[in-house]
Amino acid sequence: MGVVSMCKSAVYSLLTATCSLLWLAKQADASYGDRSYVFQRCIYSCVQHNCTSSQALSQFTTAQPWHQWALRWTCEDECGYICMWTTVDAFQKDGIGIPHFYGKWPFIRLFGMQEPASVLFSILNGLFHLRILTYRRLVPSSVPMYHVWQCVAVISMHTWFWSTVFHARDTPLTEMMDYFSAFSLVLSNLFCLCCRVLGTDRPLRPALCGVVLLGLFIQHTYYLSMIKFDYGYNMKVNVTVGSVNLVGWMIWCCYHKQRYVWKCATVVVGLNVFLALELGEFSPVFWVFDAHSLWHASTFPLCYLWYSFLIDDGVYLSNLQTKDKIW
């Protein structure tokens, strides 16, 4: 009964969060800091004085720290960073509030990294997926889902790698790779649900599901990379697929009576609850911690619990195999 109640509450809150995220997608382009007169005037002046002559560029290169050089900070990028804070100061003095710049809050750089908190939490999320090694040690390789979960662990680490790179240095390439890898993880989790529900003993059924999801991934990445890099569209697609995935796992939990199923339900509900952090719009605390970084911070403890569920489920499936052999 507890799991059923949890299922109902999760579905309700998920629908609420989904509607809110879809509304937020429409606001994704709202960024007035970089369009302000103060910022544009500052950028023009800075570039003219520091980035146009060979002598000025030589001085910039000589004085540039190695970590900023390694992360490909150009003279124009440096002007943008300086002018961002000039604009923030001007806005605060006028009591206007802290603006976004190119769709993001202003963050203090750390060793050249644009969003140090999100970088740290992305690394931790990636490292927690190394628990797949514990899964490999405790679960026999003959168990259904054994190879599926290993593939998803690799996809997860790949996703968090690009999340780390993107938050360290936002460029068109790193942004695209972050979005594409994140969508691949969303789809792979849905594929795992299909495999767990349909079973891997008859590979044709999950294979057909995989083909459909692969086609969706190709279509989505083609549209974003070749037609239009649409933030709102990307968010809507991810939220829709993620909603199907979360609701599907909750329904699966409702129909399975094994004691360890609470771990799966807790992770699903927890992800749903912490999703509210993505809806929080507040300026970075200490110019470091924003809602997005806190969302990343909330996910890696749930990752630990998720692998505990996978291990328990793997042991359960292994025991079923043993019973079938005995009979």
C-alpha cells in the first residue's frame, strides 16, 4: 500500500513538474544582461583596447594563466567575463536585479572553469557509476539485464564526462555534446525499463524497442545539429521521454512485491522531487551554487541507492534461475 501511495504521489508531482518545465522551456531565451547597453558598450571598448592590435594580443597571451589557456579562453571571451561583472555591478546599483548572460547566471570562475560547482557535482555523479564494478562482482553474468546495466553505466559515465566539460567551458561543441549525451542517457534508461518489463530471454521484443529509441535519438540529434538548435524543443523532448520513464518504473514497482523494490521507488520519487530544483530561479549563492548545480548535487546520492537496487534485483533474478534449474 505504501508503494502504491508513493506511485500516485509521484505521478501527480511529476505531471506538475512536467508542466512547469514545459513552461520554463518557453522562457529559455530570456536573457537581457548580454543585450544591455552597459554590457555592449563595455564589450566594444574592451575589445577595441585589448584584442585588436598584435601588441595588445601578445600582452594578453603572455599574462594569461595556463589553465585559462588550456580551456581556450580568448581575448574576446575575457572581455565578456570582465564586462559581465561590470554589468552586474551596474544593475545592482540601480536596483534592477541580477541578469542572465547568454541564458546563464553570472558565476565566478575557478581555474578557468565557468561553473565550478556543476563541474564538481558532475564529476561525483560520474564516479558513483563506478559502482557497476560492485554489481559485476556480486551478480552472475548469466543473469538477465547483466550486460544491459553495464552498457548503461558506460553511457552514464560518458554523459557526466560531457556535463563536466560543458560546465567547465561552454562552447557550441561542448554544449551540443552535453545535450546529446544527456538525451542518450534518458533514452537508455527507458530502454532498460523495456528490457526489464519485456525480458531479455526473447531479445526480439526489447530489440524492437531499442530500434525505435535509436531512431528517436538520431532524429533528435539531427534536428538540433543540422536544422535548429532549439533549447525549448530539446527540453520538451527530454521531459516527455523522462516522464514516460519515471511513470513506467513506478508502475513496475507497484506490481512487484520484492522488499528491495522500495529502493527503486525512492530513487524515482527522489528524482521527481529534486527536479523542483531545476525550476528554482535564484541567483547563485556566493556566485557559485545555483539551482542547476544543486540538482546535480542531489542526484549522486540517489545513484548509490539505485545501484543497490540493481544489485538486489540481480541477486533476485539469479535466485530465480537457480530455482528453475532445480525444478
